[in-house]
Amino acid sequence: MFPAQPEATSGDPATPANDAPGAAFGVPASPHFPKLEEGVLAYWQQDGTFQASIDNRPAGDHGSNEFVFYDGPPFANGLPHYGHLLTGYVKDIVPRYETMRGKRVERRFGWDTHGLPAELEAMRLNGIKTTDEIVEMGIAEFNEACRSSVLKYTKEWQEYVTRQARWVDFENDYKTLNPDYMESVIWAFKTLHDKGLVYEGFRVLPYCWNDETPLSNHELRMDDDVYQSRQDPAVTVGLRLNTGELALVWTTTPWTLPSNLAIMVGEDIDYVVIEAPVPGNPERIERFILAEARLGAYARELGDEPVVVERLTGAQLAGRTYTPPFSYYLGHENAFRVVTAEFVTTTDGTGLVHTAGAFGEDDKVVTDRENIEAVMPVGKDGKFTAPVNDYLGQLVFDANAPIMEHLKAATRGEGETGSVTEGTVLLRRETYDHSYPHCWRCRQPLIYKGVSSWFVAVTQFKDRMVELNEQITWTPEHIKHGQFGKWLENARDWSITRNRFWGSPVPVWKSDDEAYPRIDVYGSFEELERDFGRLPVNADGERDLHRPYVDDLVRPNPDDPRTPEEGQSMMRRVTDVLDVWFDSGSMPYAQVHYPFENRDWFENHYPGDFIVEYIGQTRGWFYTLHVLATALFDRPAFKSCISHGIVLGSDGQKMSKSLRNYPDVNEVFDRDGADAMRWFLMASPILRGGNLIVTEPGIRDGVRQVMLPLWSTWYFFSLYANAFDGGAGYEAKWSTASTDPLDRYLLAKLREFVTELQGQMDRFDIADACESTRTFLDVLTNWYVRRSRDRFWDTSAQDGAVARQAFDTLYTCLEVLTRAIAPLLPLTTEEIWRGLTGGRSVHLTDAPDPSDLPQDHALVVQMDTARAVCSAASSLRKANKLRVRLPLSDLTVVTDDAAALQEFAPIVADEVNVRQVSLQDASTAQAADYGISQQLVVNARAAGPRLGKEVQVAIRGSKSGDWSVTPDGDVTSGGIALVEGEYTLETVVAQDGDGSRATAMLPGGGFIVLDTTVTPELEQEGLARDLVRAVQQARRDAGLDVSDRISLTITGSATVFEATVTHRDLIVEETLATQFSSAPQLDALPARDDVAEATVGEGESARIKVMKIG
RNA sequence: GGGCCUAUAGCUCAGUCGGUUAGAGCGCUUCCCUGAUAAGGAAGAGGUCACUGGUUCGAAUCCAGUUAGGCCCA
């Protein structure tokens, strides 16, 4: 009996709506998939199927049989959304598939735990806003709050992931906050340092002087009102070039002028030198340089039409030197030159930009390029420090006023000038309204400021990164040399430190006295213990590399000969923590605590075989994995990568909780199920890099197109296998021995499907695999099962041998199919496969081997032709208004190899309801018979290269009929001679035919002719079939089971009566009537509830009464 | 402002090496079929392959530019 494993599902999966046709011994006609899925999930849980699927497969020597999958760790301080589910499904499908292909695939779940989001959440929960308050609260307590916030939703995550049927190991997971993980991370830092690939420098960031902390760009976008309108003073200052002119620069941050290091110009911008008097000093004529496009903006100071003395481009200006506006950094190496920069525009200002290096991101890039060392005379409180002694202790914004006063005084040659240099001129001061960033916490205006940071010198090995990228397979392909490749080519050094609290520590200890410099870098607990005499331990006495415990490790500076009493300097850790991306990029080795453990394993499992994340990770995880892999191991970190697109809400916008523009995840699980969602996401273009709009109808579509057909086939099988031999049932077996053409076709088609599917899965082409599956299911249900139905209840001939073959074939097909697509629909296939075979789990089996199935491509092609014949014939019936139940005498099929279709003639005859299917070779068909003619088709692909332009003439000739064939077989079209292979001659038929027949072309060549003559005899049989149909409907309406025997009464006109007499056997057999009577008088049956009325034949009325017997 | 991607039926998307009649699913209209299927079949309507120019005997396809949208960077 099927299902062979009734306990596979818990409870009764049948829906209440399904009581009419009756469940087939426990297999419901229309299952409630979510409930079915929960049953399977419970079974896996209790059976330990997941672990068994791994244990089943040997790892091989040095893990040669392992497929290595890296889980990109999510940050779990929120609940999972569709994006997580999407990657989760891919992260499940690929390992499941590889497992069934014989590989051992360990899957460890990973958690990303460090970083700013955790800190912000902890600050919010504790109602604090500044880093000072964190220190006040205590770093230990604060970090404890971070730790609990990032692990807050792990339980929910586990539930979601389990519900989506993703098999992943939560017991043996990795967390970036584990001491072992962090030890590997500092090992990586130290290794990079030993290779000379990390250095300390400045990083320019938005900086809040009030909270005394740099902000991330992420924080800049925190609120819409971070950018507020603000009035600032703007000054235009002339700086004295070595060639004598005054280069005019414009800035809205006068306070950066004391730190000026260079002037930037646009290479292709046109500049002019003009002569004009100095404002407030009319006798003093100077030569000024500014962009020609900006002349008009300075008409007030320079005159409407100033005398242009010289014109030159930015490129010509570059290289000149000048005297800085203030004298603090006079003599600074490489500084005070005119340099070119791409971002200089002439939309405002003067077309010359002053740069102070460490007070702007672009500025920093340019000064780095020019080897100008940044200066930083502004302290962490935003106040000036040495050597800018004139404004010492003043907040930079407050210093704007005295700075401008000093410039003005120097220009006029009177009053206090501070440290303004000789010859510097203030041309204009104005007030400027602009959108300016403010701190999202304290609302004070931010400044851009260089802060100390450690960098990975990516630029040193980026060429190697580009080379190693060639070894990676990307999906979609264009990522390789596009988004990712371009990013690599333009890679900059990576700032890896953050002046924060919750993260892996920067393992660098520095002397606290510059007089006795020393730097120590540590890469393990052991090294720390060696130098400090103890390990960093937390309050519970456990090894812990987090702050503040690691900061407690302090020791005297060995390079300082003084004694502690003499004030010996101490080695103290730099207080920064590492960028969280350093954590996640370290995941391949850190998750196994390499190199402290698992050295051998790691060496043989790196690079990983496969990763998947969304396309934005080309700048994130994909990138940091690649940087660290290249720098540390000179290998790529992964061999193959899918970067998928973005999941959008139903309105095409980003998913947003407030807009409620996407269906709730749990609602979908509860209503449609995890396999339905899996199918929806996996069959979509999102895995090719496109975007995806999540809609409820889209999800249900997959259920209707794939899951229901698959299930219905299984239901059909179980229904009739169990009903076999009067209910005794038939134990179908795995067999490919059937000689029936439909069976052979199905198995050959199945083989081709499995081959195709595996090719797609091997390429991780999941979307195409889904499409192939959908196409095959269509063949299975809408051709094979539909055309084979009567064989399944034909238990008469040869002791039911016909039915047995059909059952065995369908069993075999379902068994192979469920194994083939088990990764794509793991829950549904599990239920079916277990019901079918009684085995433990489809996921413990091997993927199907195509060679177990018969190969017969010719048969597949022929059957597909037969299907085309049926389709064309149906179209003719429709055009001639001849219903399919009305039998016709003949359908003639004329094709090139008609004999090959002989085997399928009965199938076609039955499908299109004709008495006879005549087959005729095209070569022997007489033109006169059907009004056929020949048509010339030019093969442009073949003829084009030889004929060139002439081919168009030949094509026009073939279409207009201007072509000929000589008796010798020479073909000419449009006057152009064609040679063998450049043309084909096809037989065509007039598309209409005359009154007694209808003709139609077949898509692959050939045509069909349908005899449309309706004789009285055919008319009568058609009527009888109408009656059968009406009786079947009556059976259904009466709620009878398909195998119930009935007593049948039919009444109607004389025409109806005669049909029941002539076709009594047909009616009785088709409707399982063991008692039958009919009468030539409609009213012989009264019009009552249990009597059905029907219109049959050409408008004849009939009454039908059906009664169950026994 | 820069880089990358996308633009094909009402909707969502395929479209191989450039080959002359551009496909699928969904939706719509009409008809048909139904002893598994909340189904199925057929026909029909629906296309300036975003636009402009170029290369070519021939362009949805290759090239350049334009427009619109998306992602990332600035």
C-alpha cells in the first residue's frame, strides 16, 4: 500500500475540503503543504536525518571528498527577512545537492557579533549618547550589553532557518566573539604586520568634537535631518605663487587655512591671469589667477572686464610652488605646490581649491598621492593645538573670526596679523548657506578630521588580487570584471581600526613615551602570556580578548633603561578595535581556529568551493575575504560565488516595515509553506543578479505550477496502485523494462531531464534547474499521465500486465524525479519519496544516475512530433467547430519520416478522437490530393557568407515565389543560383482545405489533413460520448468513488435512445454501470434532485439517474 | 560627478556564435476537454526588442552616443 510510510506525516494532512473524492489511503488529493512540512521537519528532528546525511559520506584523504561551503555570518540583532531567507535557501540547496552527489558537506552556522550596530543598540538600551558616557558606565558593563544584544535573536533565527528547511549545524556554530575566533583574527593582523602590510596613518572621518568621536558614514545617514542648512563664513584668499601671481582659493572653512598644504586645480579647466587692485588698498595692483568661468562671480572685486594678462590650463599651472597663508608649517616636506585633482569644478568658488590634507576625504587622497604628510593641529575636542599657537584652545568654528581678521589686517597692512604670511591677500569674505552634516546624537555641526588608524596596505598587493580573481567563477559572470574587478583595480588601503569598544582588539602595544619608542604586535594568547606574565581574563576568569580585559595588560617598556621610580615608560595597547569586516573576512581560518588548530584541515579546505550573498558584498564580505586571502595565503578564498540581486517589496520599492509592502514571512510559511517560498525565490531571476519583487500571487504560482502537479501525480499513483485488483493493491517496483511507447518515452525523457538538471546544478544555475523541472513536470502530468490513464485501471488483459508496467514506470519516474529535485523541494519530495519507497530519507540517497535510465533520443523526438500533431489537430477541430467528443474518421499525417510515428498512431487517434490515423511520407504525397505545393527556404546562415549582398535578393525571391528548380535539380531564386545546403525545399499545404477536409502545417515541417465529414454513425457515437461525460459528472456530483459500480438509467428522445442502444457497451464500460436501462421518452425519469439533466449531441435533452450498487 | 548593471507582450522574464516568422509563465477573450490535479488543451488579442546613429549581405544580439531606472562609490 502507498504511502509505504504513513507515519511520515504527523497528524492528518488532508484538508477538510478534500472529503469528496476521498483520500487515497492516506494520500490526500490536495494536501495542506505547511502542515505536511511540519510533519517532515518533526521527522527529521527525531530521526537525526541531517547528521546522518553528513556521516554517510566519507571525508576522504585530506578531505578530498569534502565540499567546502562558507556561511557568510549574519548579524542577528534583528529578525531575518527575505534577503536572509533567500541566501539561506541557496546555502541549503547547493550543499544538499553536493551531498547527494556523494560529497561530505559540513555546514556550520556563523554569527557576526561585533561592531557599531551592536554598540548603538547597547547605547540606546542604556540611554547613553557619548563615548565618554560609555567609559563612565564601564567598558566591561557596556560590552556585556553589546554581547547580549547581538545574541538576542539567535533563538528566533534558529527557528526561522529550521522552518525554511535549511540544514545547518547550530550546535557547532562559530561566533566572531569567541576567544578562539578572535585569537585567529589577531594572528592574521600580526601576520600582515610581519609581512609589512599594515601601517599606521590618518583616516579622515566625519567627527563630532562635542561627543569626541568619529562617526561612520553609516551614522551620517542615520536620520534625514543630519544634513541641515547652516550659515558659514566663506573667504576668498590669494596665495602668493613663486611666479608672483596670487592664486585665488575659496573655502567655507577658514579654520583649515592654517593647515593648508597644497592648491588643487582641474587639469582641463581654463584659468586666466588678470590684473586688479587689492580691495581696501586701491594703489596696490596685483595679478590674480582664477578659472575663467568664475570671472563673473568676482566682478565686484576684480571689475566687470578685467585685463586678461595670460591664459593657461590647470595642467600648465600644476607644479608651481607658493607661500602658505600661515607660517606654522613653512618648510613642510613636499607641501605648498599646485597639484591637479579630478574633483575640482567651476560650479562655485574660484576653480582653485585649498587643501589641508587631513580635513577632507578628497584632500587626504590628493595629499597622500603627492606624498605630503598630513598635519593635525586640532585636538579631539575640536580645539586648536600647537603649533597653531595664535588660536590655541579655541574651537575651530570660533577661530574663524580671528583668522579672517588677521587675513584682513595683513591684506591692508595694518593691525594684528597673527601668523599670516607676507603677501597673502584676503579678496572677499561672505556668508554662505549650505547643507551641512550634524551629529545625529548631539546636533552639533561635524567637522571632517583625520584620526589615527591602522591600514592594510592593499595597494601593495592589489595587482595580485586582480590576478587571483581570475580563478574565481562568478554568477552572474559580469561581476568578475565589472563590479568586483573594477573595485579591485581601484582598491585603496583598508582602514581596519575603529576608535570603539566592542570588537576584536588591535593587538598593538606602544610605548607611552615618545622618547623611548617601541611597538609590539601580538598574534596569540601564548605570546601575550609570555610578555605580560598572564592572559587577559574576564570577570569569570575566562580567556577574553575583549576590552577592557585586554587593555589591562600593561608592562614596562624594555627599551626604556629607566627604572619605574625614574618614571620608566610603559607598553600600553592602542585602544582601537578592529573593523568588523576584518572579523568576517577572517572567517575561513578563524572558524576553525587556524593556525592554532586544524592546520591540516584548513590547508586542504581553502579556498572554499562556494559562497553566496547579495551583490553589495562585492564591497563587503567578498572583498574582505579576498583581501585577506591574497595577503595571507596568496590564494583566493573561494572558487565560486553567486551574488544575487535585491529583494524588493510588492510595490517595487525596498522592503519597508512601515510601508508593509511585503508579505509577512511567517504568514507565508503558514499559508503556502517553505517549499513554496523556496521555489518562488529560486526560480526567479534574482539568482542571475536581477531584482525580485516579492508578492503573494508569485509565491502561490509556484505551488500551482510545480508543487500541485507533482503531488497530484503521486496522488494519482497511490490512488490507482492501491485500487488495483479490486482493492488488493499493487506493490509497484523500480523497473525500466516496460515496452509501452508512452512508458519508454517517459523514461527516456526523464533521463534527458536528469542529465540537463545535473548540468545546471553543477554550474549552480538554480534558476535554470527550476525551469527544466517545471517543463518536465508538464510532460509528466499533462501528457504522460493524461494519455496513460486508462492503462492504470486496465486490470483485465493478461492478469493486469499492462497496468503493472504502467505502475512500475510511474513508480520509477517518481522515485527518480523526487531524488533529482530533492534539493529544490526538500520537504515535499521527502514526503513523496518516503511514501513511495518506505525508505528513511530521500536526502540520504544518491542523486539519480542518468545511465540507469534508457537512452532513446529518437523516441523523444518522435513523441514530441506526435504531440505537435495532436496540437495541430485540436486546432483544426476548433476552427471547424468539431468538438473532441465527436469522433471523426481519419487524420492523415504527412511528414518526412511518417513510418517512425506508427507506434504513436493509437495515442494520437485516442487524443484527438479519430477512428484512424493515416501516415504518409511527404515524398509520396500527391500534390493533387491535398493542394500541397513546395516552398523554397533560403538558409541565410549558410548562403550569406558566400553570396554577401546577393543573399537578400535570393531571400526576397524565395518569399515572392520568384524561384525555380530545373529538372537537373539546379535551384535559382531571384535570379541567384543556390548550391546544396544553402536552401531547403519544404512541402506546404494550403491552410484551409475544402468542405470535407481541413489541413494544417506542423511546426517542424510536414502537415496534417483532418477528414471533417460527419456521418450519422459518427454523430451517434458523439452523442453517446456526450452521455458518458454527463454520467461521469453525475457520478462526481453524487460523491461516488472512482471504482464504485452503479446502476444507470438514461432517458431522452428517440435519437438519444438509439445512441444508448447502439453504444450500450461503451456507456456501460466507461461509467462502471453494472445495471443499465434506457427509454425513448424523457419523462420516463421525473425531473428530481437525484436525476441529472444534460444536453447532448445537437441539442438533444437527456435525463440521467445514477445509483451506487453494493 | 564616477563605475557597474538593466531596458524585449498588460505583468514577470528567457532569447546560444548576428541569420531574416522574437519566445515562456501569468493575466485577458473565446471554445474545448475532464474516472488524479484548487487543474488541463486549443485558438485569439497583445511587440517601433527604450531612443539615435554606426558596423554588416543581414542587428533584439556587436560598437558609439542619448534617455530612463537600479546598485555601489563619491
